Amino acid sequence: LRVLYIFAGRPRKCDLHTSLLALSMKVGFTLTMKEVDLLRAAGDDVQDENSYWESLMKSVDQREWDVVIATPPCHTHSRARNSWQTSPGPRPLRSLDHPWGFPWLSGKNLRQCEVANICIERTFDAIARAHQAGAFHLVEHPEDLGTTLSGESPASLWQAPQLMDLQALTGACTWALYQCSLGAPSPRPTRLFSDLPAAKLEPFQGWPVFNKNRKYLGPLPTACGHVHDYKLLGRLADGFFRTSPTAAYLAEMCEWLAQLIVRSFFEGALEGGGKTTNAARPRKSSLKPAADQASRASSVARHTPEVQFAEATVPAPGNLSEAVDSEAEDQEVDKMSFSNQGPPITTFWDGKAAPFNDGFGLCSPGRMVMALALGKVKEQPFSGEKLESLRSQWCALLPDPAQAASVPEFQPFLLFALGQSLCKMGDPDWQVIADSPDSYASGVPVGVGIKMPRAKFVFRKKVKWRKYDDSEAIFDMKNYSSAHAVEDDLEKQFRSEELLGMMYPTSMAVARQDYPGSRLRVAAQGALRKPDGSYRALHDGTHGVRVNNEILMRDQLEFPGPREDAAAMEAARRVIPGVHFCLAADVRKAHRRVLRRKADWGLMACRSHEGSETIWVKRVGTFGIGSIAYWWGRLAAAAGRFVLRLCLNSFVFMSIFADDLKVVAGGADKWKVLLRVFMAWIMIGAPFAWEKFRGGLELDWIGYWLDYTRFELGVSERRTLWLCKWLEGAGGGQVVQMRRFAEGLGRLGFAARALVWLKPFLAPLYAWAAAVPEGTALKPPLLVQLTVAFLLDNLQNENRGRISCATPEVSKGELFRTDSKGADDCVVLGGWETNGAVDTMNARWFSLTLTREQVPFLFKEGKGSSWSSTSSELLASMVALQLFGPDPGRGARAAGEITCSAGTDNQANESL
């Protein structure tokens, strides 16, 4: 192993060289290491570009080193300098606005900054040349913690755009840590930057994140969790500043860095003191991705030294399924991270900011490909033997492997394994899976006669409830006419579900004995023909049996929609440029995969044949029972969070809407990420409808069209064609059936969730529909006809049927000032641009004279145009908005605030 260490500092008894040498003897490899620093030798002057530095880089170019380490001096970047006003010490030499040094520096301070700048430039040069030569690199420097308590913004190495470019070039990762977890007497938040394979498994990955005021949000937690007496401000007894000793690594830090390097080169090197031979060194050009490094990665994970971080400051949740009514407690839920780092994504859609919702709960971490995308996989593609082997390895990692490997009766999911895994991951809702009286493993309640649970860490509190029809209680209902003609088909379907354990037949007498009184309710069945010719049984849990009327849900189900898709696209475009691929899948009979508790089975009884004494009793959830959407959503959310956490730091967005799953991945490893996601779902036991897999660079998902090449979304082609056909039938002065009109209006409302420009034009349509009886047929009024024609014209325009997902430009400053002048024969509109506090001598301006012939609506006989000052001033503002407003480009979104506040002779425009 050949290591070049630049800016190594003074020789010490326990330094990185010592730690690597100790590992070389333990593991069995030969170490060659060169340490460079002026503090070691007068000749190690990296400032001399023409001689020493170039000779050093020549050795890198000639592939003499496997790893290049650079730890440039950080004394000119120290945050402690920003406390000079309250604690004696050196003053700051640079800031966020002046990262290379204040322009007024002179003398000693200027020289310090110049030397440090050269070291930083040498670091960038070393990284680039190491990568070109096939060597790995490692850089360390203090973390960028954003603004100080006094409001100052210190400079940081990590603010340099060159590092972003180098990351894109080398594929490096960056992560942070508290050095006190490695023996330091103070927290010493530190950031590292490396392309070593083992580095990708370190916690707290990602660049620093800040809020709008540049307050640090992560990835490091707010506090290290330790109590430290050592202070970094002031001087020591010997007169040196307290920050001086922190320039050198402690022994534990050196040992940790050494192990990070060795684990990247020698597979199994640290296992139980075992030896390894001097195998061929893994140059980056020869390193193979995930498949060949799986065993190495697992070895790295097993032998990473344990870093002791603070215990969670959130109290142990106990049984988090218990009902909690306190509004104050509900309001605190969003602040709890449960192993997630940073704040949740915020969407900006339809002029409103809202939290991102992927369907996996408030605590969600958040976030064979071609064959699947083309729908060519018709059955589970992974062999049973390999799948069982994977599940066995999974269960072996859990506290109770035997229980984890068992599958509860009547269910496909490995619920015990999922529950134990979520518990180890710190998930707040793990107990409901298999460790509570009414768990998914034992059966969840329908909700009749009990108070439904409150999962406050997964769902927001429900505050509105649907009102069900208040029908007479009849606990033995007759089937609907749609089911009478297909009774044999219904029974055939029931028989097939009996084989799956979803329901069972019994006699009415036995059913009444098993479920006495109101615990037995035989619901009416309807039948809906499916495209393949089979029939879907429709269970009416409301009329007569009144099951739904007696269920009171306390959690609000939320599903992802256009705003979440737009936010995901914007993140994909900004964070991981390049090609993004998406896959969509359906969970087969998803709502039928949730076991109900045995005491409630009688509440979901039905018949296939009218008048038959044979009763079919359902063991699992069914459409028509209101609580099943909640119970399936909660289970899917838990499974989704488990899968997302397995993805570690891969770029992936995963969303679920009922039983429709969508996964988007980007970056060089996107194909493996997609396979990992679906392999994890299969490992859990998710029964996919393989023939319904679809995907690509564009995707039709839940009725919306998502384009990951242009980062646009709209309504799917099929829905758009339906709407255009409906609009054609509703326009042109034709007689319209109000039932049909109401159906189309509902679909327009769905489309308006994506095409938000539709919303203002729906008002006259809703107003007319509300005023006309449902069963009538009549000709729409003129305003409705004009609106319908306008909507049809725009929906047929491709540019209007798609909306950009780019974050809208928001201007919070003043854009322009305008005024108007009314005369007898003309109107003069004028204004100038003020955006960015432009001086009036240099500002753009306009003056527009309009005649009576051009704007007759602004004139009156005998009054000229002076009477229309309100309208003309507003017209001037509209002209200025076109001239000086944001230029969002094709299909982009924009938002602006326009304040008409001065220069008017009335207050009409101010009230608009």
C-alpha cells in the first residue's frame, strides 16, 4: 500500500503513519508512505511550484501512489476567529463573501492568507491528478457550520465550487463527523471528502445543508451528545491559543482513518486478526461495482469501529399506536426525525408551499430494469432458492431469527422480520407490525365498536369525516341486480380467494353461532366487469349493514400527487444531472393482503347466490369497508420506509398511491438502485402484478404524465383525449345531460391538480352545475360555452398540456413602477424598472400612447379617458409585467408579488 500524505504536520508518536504501520503488520501488507510538510523538512515547500511541487505531482502522474491524502492548514478558516470581540484571539481573515481573504488584509495577515490559499489550490491539483492517475484521494477540513451566533458567515473550504466539480469528476462522497466520537476533548465537527470505497458507508453523508438564513441544518445532528469541559476560546497556560492543539489528530482519529484506507484495499483485512497477502492494488480503473464488492461492503460494515453518538433526545415512544388526542403533541410530530437527517422536502405548487408526501408517512426517510419497464416480465423473476437464501440472511441479522423467518397465516408478508427490522432502524411505528395485540400479524380491527388507533408519527390528525348514507339497519342484505346475472362468476372468484385463505364458506346457522347478534352482517354485493372479462365483487359496507357508519378514523390518509412529482423532478434535475429512469408497479390485491382480527370477520360476510344458506366470511380487508384503505396505507408506509432506508445514500424517489408504486433513480448506479428497491419489496413478500410493470424516461402514473427528459408533468394522453371528447360534446350550443356534465367536471378537477391554470376557469362550470338539477338535459349558457371552448383549445395545445417542474422564480422585491395619464384624445401609459434597486438613469422604461381607436373601452363621450384612470393604471401595470416581469421560458412556472401603492388618485387598484 503506497500512501502520499500532503500537509502531514509534525511527526508525532501516534500519527497516521504509525497507525497504518501497525495495521500493515497485523494484516500483512507492505506500507510505503511519504509525508510532506514544512514542519517536517525545510525542503517540503509546496509553495514552490516550479520545483518541489511539480516533482511531487510527477510521482503522482507516474502512478507511484495508491492514495493521496491532503489536509490543508485550517487556521485561517477557524470559526473561533469570529469570536474575537468577546474572547481574546486572532481576527477573521476571510468570510463567505471573501473566501480567498479580505481585500484590506496586509502584512502578516495577508501572508497567512496567501500561504493557506496556495495550500488549498495544491489540494485541488492533487485530487485531480490523483484521479487521472487512477489513485484514490482523501481530504479533511473543519465542517462548514453556517452563520455564527453573532450573525457572521465564516469562510469554509467546502464552499469552494472547485470541490463540487471534483466530486462530479471523481465520484467522491463527502460526509461529516464529530471528532469527540473518536476521543477528542471537544466536538470538533469535521468534514471529509474521498473516493475510497469504504467511505461511502460512513454515516452523515452529503454536503452541508442550511436554511434561508444559512443556519446549519445537517447532516450532523445539532449536538454530539457529550458533555465537554474543554473550551476552544481563549489561551492556555503556556500562552498558546486553545485551538492550537486541535491542529493534530488524536490517536483514535488516526487509527480510524487508517482502518478506512485499509478496508478499501484489502477484503477481510480486519476480520479477527486474519492475514492477507499483498494482492494487486485496486486501481480505480479496475474496481468493479456493487456485484463484486458486495462481500467487501459487508465486511466493511461489520468491522467499522463503533462510533458512539448521543442517544435520541426524543423520549422512547412506547406503544406508538396508542391514541393521542393532544393537539400540542400532534404539532410536535413534524419536528421528530426518527433517524432522518435534515428537514423534509418542501414542495411549491399552485402558488402554495407544502411538505412533501410520498405516501410512506410523516416519518418516511424520503425517498432486470428494462424487461420490467417494457412489461416483459410476467412472473416473479428471482429464483425461489435465491430468494429464500436472501431472506435467511436477512432474518439471521435480526434479534429473533426463528420468529422473523415465519410468515403469519393468511398473509404473504414476513411481518415479524419487517417489524424487528423497523425496530432496529428506530422506526416509530414498528410495534403495529407484529408486536401489539391488534397487529398486522394477529389481525387488525375493522373499527366497529372500538376507538381506532392514532398513529401520530405516521399520519396527521383527521379533522373532517365523510358522511355516509343513513340507511335502515338490515344485517342480511340482498345482492344488487348487477350481481344476479353473474352469480356463478362471483362464486368462482370466491373459491379462488378461498384457496388463498382470504375467505371461507360456512352455513348461516354456523355463522350466527360464531358471530352472534350484530357481529354478523351480510352485505349486499355488486359486480363490475373488468377488461379481461372477469368480474370484481363490490362489497357494500354502508347500506343496511352500516359497518362504515360505525367506523371513526382518527388518522388522515395522504397520497402523493403532482406537487410531490414536481418536487422530485426538480431535485432530480438539480442534484443528479443526466438520465433518470422510473419504474411503476402494482401490488396485486393490495387491500386483500391485510388480515383482520378474527372477532371482526363476521362484519364482512356476503353471499354469492341470492337466497343461498351458504355465507362467505372474509378474513382479510376488502373494498367497501372504509378502514381498509387506512390499514393497507399504514402497512405499505412501514414497508416503504424500510426499503428507503436500505437504499442508504443512493439517489432514489419512491412514492405510493394506494397500490400503485413508483420509483425514480438517477446517477451512475440507477439500474442497481432500482433492482435493489424491488428486490427489497419482494424480500418482504409484496405480491406484485408483474404484467403491469412499466417504466422508462416518461411514465403514465395514476393518470398523470411524467416526463423525466424535460422535467415536465401533465395529464396522461388517455385522460386528455377523454376530456377533449367530453368538451366537444359540452360545447357548440348542444344540449347537455347534466349527469354526464358532472362526470366531466369531476375529471377536469382531477386534471387541475396538475394543470393549475385550469382552476380559475372551472368556476362558471361549477356554478352552473350547482344551479341545475342533476337529471336534466339543457343547453349551457353562453359563458359556459365560451369556457368550454377555451379549455378545449388549450388542452389540444401540447404546450398547455404540460407544466415545468422547475421551482418557480419568486421575486420579493419591487419589480417596477407605473402610472397613466388620461386625456381627451389619448391615454398615455408609462413606467420604469426598479428590480434590484436600479438607478433611474440606467433603468429600462417605457411610454406608450394609445388612441381612442386602439382602446375605445377607456373613453366616454364628453369625458375623454380621464374617467377610466383605475383601468388605465392597471393596464399600465400589465404592460410593465410583460416587459419587466420574470421570463420563465417555455412552460416554466413563475410567481410574483405586484403592489400598486402610489401614484393613483383613488384606492381602487390598491384593493385588488
